[in-house]
Amino acid sequence: MKRHDAPIAPSIVEQASEWLMLHWGGEMDSAQRQAFARWQTADPEHQRAWQRLQQLQQTLGAVPAESARAVLRDVPDAQRRSALKLLGLLLVAGGSGYLVQGSQPWRSAFAEQRTATGEIRHLTLSDGTRLDLNSNSAVDLRYSAQERRIRLISGEIQLSSGHDPSRPLIVETDAGDIQALGTRFTVRDVDNGTRVGLFEGALRISPRNARPVHLEAGNSLWFSARQVAANQALDLNASSWSQGRLIAERQPLGQFIAELSRYRPGVLRCDEEVAHLLLTGVFPLNDSDAILAALERSLPVRAQAVTRYWVTLKARV
């Protein structure tokens, strides 16, 4: 596949789509135009994404300016998500303009259960298993007479397994299978592999092209299709998102902002100058603007917003 036709990273898809929405709105001020110019020149992939969007203009047709302005004015998120989903699905397609049905964005968009950015969902399945979906996550459920299989397509889930000894509970990822042995655990699609954290019980982890391993309670590990990293002590706050909270205990601000960005539409960044600042606190995930305001009060930082969907934490001058 030629580079010009290759799929574009989902994070860049989202950024390019945000900029197009701003252009449609027709209300970009001088600072926003300068920020857009910097974004274009920051990475060749940014240019490629923007050029592909321009090529798609004729296919998309004219978008009513008032609709775009309404999205930017913060009307219900469903309108904005729908517009960005359409742009994203089109943009991740190759140069031929056809959507690749095997791609992750395609599978996520049509998954059986999925959440939007900032949304957390709690489900009780037919066997009594509790399934929590984190922000921007997608799964397919494949229950049969032989097994209970949950396919993690993207994002992160937490499971508290129901009792059904005749049918194993298996979480399937691109890296391999995770079989629950009466347990509570989290599974996250991250770093070209899968990270698993185990709170109770035991797990059997079977990478696609490596030997199976067992994980005991109180530990976590990362694995890919071909390798398994060493166990690490489990961060007991790793599942706080399922209660709608982020908990930081002397956590570097850069790491905290990277986590918070998962729950906020658009781009949220932290300057290296302040990324080392340590943060402790409990933060409700239902209002990321309030979290940013709290950070400004407790740390020597300020939230610089190009738009509501493009915010950078910088040192307070």
C-alpha cells in the first residue's frame, strides 16, 4: 500500500475533523488561524489528513453553516459526535475512498456495545456478569452454549464475572484471549497490545503466538500477540473510572492530563514545562471543565483554550 493511501491514525483523524468543523463554522479568529497553521506544519501526517479531507469535500457535499455553528456552540453532543464519526469513517479510508471493514474505527462504529468520548456505561449481562465500558470503548458479545466470549474492539472494560462453570468467560483482543477464573479485572487496548489488571481471582492469558501465562490477584501485565511483559503491582486506583472518578496520588500532571484526555472531546495537552508537577486528588469525570478549573487553583498552571476542544495546560505567568 502506498503511503498516500495508508490509513491515518485515529488521533490525527479526530484533530483534522475538529479543524474542519471550525472551518465550517466560519468563526475562526486570528489565534485559531495561527494555531491551525502550526498544527498543519507540526507533522506530515497532519498535512496528509487535511489534504484528504479537502478531497472528500465534493463527496460530503455542502454542510449547512448553521449546523456547524450549532455544534461549536455546544448543542447536544450527539450532533457533534455524529458529524465527527462521519468524518472519521471517511478519513480512515484509503485513497480509493472505500471504507475498510476490517479497520478498528469501522468495527468500533458498528460494535454491539460502545461508548462515546466521556461516556461510561454499566451493563449486567444474561449470565450475571457485570460489564463496565470506559470512555470511547467498543465490544461485541458472543455468547453460545459452549462459551461466553466478549470481543474488545477498542478502549477499556472492567468485568466482574458471573457464575457459569459450564461456559468459560473469555475476553478476546487483537493480542490474544483472557480467560476468567472467577474474577474481577480490567482489560485495556493500549500500546499496540493489551494491558490487564486483576483485582480478584485468577486469569489465564493466551497470546496468539506465545505460551499462555497465569495472572494472580494484585498484579497487572501488558502483552502482545508475541510477547508478555513482566508482572507489575496493580494500581488499586486503576478502576476508579468505573465509579466516575479519576484518583491521583502524587501523579505527574502530564500523566494525569493524558488520562483525562480520554474523557474529553477534542485535544487536551500538557506542556513539558509543567508535566512533572505532582498532583493528588479525587476528580469527578462528569465535568472536565471543572477539573481544569481545579488544576488552575491548586497548581501554578493555566488552561489555554484555542477552542473548547483544543486546550493546553501551560505554566502560569
